[in-house]
Amino acid sequence: MKPSERNFARRIDLTSLQLFVAVCELGSIGKAAEREFIAASAVSKRLSDLEATLDTPLLYRHTRGVDLTPAGESLLHHARSVLFSLEKMQGELSEYADGVRGHVRVHASISAVIQFLPEDLGRFIRDHPEVKIDLEEHLSTEVVRAVQEGAADLGICNTGILTPGHELQIRPYRQDRLVLIVPRRHPLARRKSVAFGETLGYDHVGLHSNSSIYLAMRDAAAAVGRTIKLRIHVTGLDAMCRMIHNGLGVGLMPRRAFELMHGVGDLECVALSDDWAARDIRLVARDFSTLPVTGRLLVEHLGAAIEEAEALATE
């Protein structure tokens, strides 16, 4: 940070920002003063000092109240962002006083959330009740972006969407396999396996266009010179099952996810013979060694979970 930037940060008073936001929200210095239990003259003085610090007018003052100048509109946006961040910081730090001694931000794909994380995170929290996990479900592309930008400590997703030259670190977590979901009376329902190319003559129910499953489908169709006859996009696997049950097409999803949702419609799953149907779900971080202690503890736990799953699979 440049010296001029440090001086600017020191000159900005948080109380003045709070009062400025209050005046903007209520449209009146008097109403803001009443709400904040402070004299109107004191509010007016702080706003004048803020304008002097920024060297620009922030408000148009008139008998009916105040209106924002263009500079005031910009400051309001930034002031709200700063105050929100402070409130979030206070909330997270207060958790330490309440006994929560760790906080891990995790973004994961829908496949990981449905198939594996409920059990794995449940065991972790039972063993480490002092740790708080913020879990958000996103598309794999968004999970990767969140880790790259620092919005998440740890990502869990299909890493097949990573571009060459990425600087993220990855570790193994789980594997899944895509299957074709069809109505029980569909012509393909009695097949033991099917190549994806054979499904392209039928309407499809697809996940979001940026989902790793849809991107794999699109690439596979392009490889055989075909396109997907997409009837509808849905945002969740349960919605996909309901659409397929009602005759809107066929669709792809992980086998374990279908088994966990079995009963959502009169449906069958058919194995896909394509190699790309087998997928790796992996842990993603900018640098595993620099994760918070609780983050490294969670990574160790998830690594043990895959070893346990592999051991069970070989029994």
C-alpha cells in the first residue's frame, strides 16, 4: 500500500461512514440523528468533515432533506461494503469467544455434496465440534474460481474442467461414474450399457450449461459430429429425475446420486460405456500447506475418507 493510500485509510472515520449511510437511507440528517441517538448538528459536522477529507461534495442539501451527488452514490456503495465486511468479521470473531475455534470455507460441486460430503463432514464435525464449516454448493467451474480468488479455502469438484497451466494444487478425494437415467418404459431401459452417442437421437434433460457434466456431454457429442437435443436445463438432480419421469427426455448423473435419490420417479439407470463417464472428484486449494490449521485437519480427514472407501470397495 502506498503512503498516500495509508493516509487516506487513516483519515476515514468509520462512525462518519455509518452516519453517512444512515442519512442516505433515511434521506434526512434529522431522521438519521434521531435513529442513531446523536445531535443533528453533530451528524452535519461529521458529514462536512467527510466531504472535506474526500475533497468532494457528497450530498445536495435542501429543505426537504438530502440527495446524493454522483460521488455520494459511489461512496454509499463502498461504505455499505466496508460496513458489511466489518459486521461479518465481528460475527466470525465472536464465534471464537463462543467456543468455535476454527472456521473453514468450503465450496463443492453438486455431485460431491449429494454423494459423499454429508457422511464425511458429519463424521468430521462429530470428532471436531469446535470447528465451523461454511459449505456452499456451486458448479465445478465456480468452485475453481472461488478457490483461485480466495473466496473459498478448499474446493471439492471435478477437476477435468481445469485449464492447462493452472496454479492450483489438487489431491484425490473420490470417484464416481455417470449413468444414463431413463423412464422405466424407455427403449434403452433394458440395456445393460449404452454408448453416449446412442442417446443423441433422444431429447435430453441437462444440468446448467456450465456444469462439468454438461460440458463433458457437449464435448462427447462434438467428438462424433453430433449435437445434444436439449429439451430443458435444470439446476438440480432431483429436478432432472422428475423431468425425466414425466417424459421430457433422458439425462446423465452419477450412479451413487441416483441410488441415493431412488424413488424420485419411475426410472432406470443404464451404464455408460464411454471412458469419460468415470470421473475423479478432487480437493482443490491454492496451497494446502498454507491452509488454516482447521483446514489442514479437514483435508487430512477427507484424505482418510477416500482410503476407507477404497478399503471397503476391495472387501
